[in-house]
Amino acid sequence: MAGNKIGGLKARETNLKRHGKDFYKRIGHIGGHNGHTGGFAANPQLARLAGKKGGRNSHRGARRERIENVKQAKEMYKAGIEIPEIAKKLNRAQSTIYQYLES
């Protein structure tokens, strides 16, 4: 694979020697004949359903859950509960609790 212009020229020469003078014409022809209307272009209803699924699987709920965990961790820490105990109650690693308390 060419990493610069000189390498690209060497690769071109090698390709022409190995595969003939019409090598680039043939591979261009193959690429041009690969599908043009596959995927969502062929089936707009499929695209609609995929978008619907993606929207339903939003990550915003996870963010809200994290914010709640941070609040709970800070309240427990202020109440004098030890970090290992907070980690057990919130089902998180101790390192995560330290991150919550720093934020």
C-alpha cells in the first residue's frame, strides 16, 4: 500500500505489470456496477422503522440515571456513610463513587 506519491507510482507500476494495462479500467467498471439503489434507498419504509428504533433506544435515560446516582452518592457522603458502603448501595465501583464526588 502506498504511503506517499513515490510509493503510489511504484504500486501503479506493479499493478499494471501483474494485472495488465486495463487494470484500473476493470476495477473502475466493477465499482461502477456495484449497487446504486440498495439499502434504505430501495426501501424507505425500512429506513423509517430503523429511525424509529434508534430514537426509542435513546441514551438520555442513562444520563438522567447517572445524575440521580451522583446526587444520591453526594447525599450519602454528607450523611457520613463510607465510600465502600455507598458503592454497595448504588451497585457501582468505588472508583466510580470517587468520580461522582469530584464532579
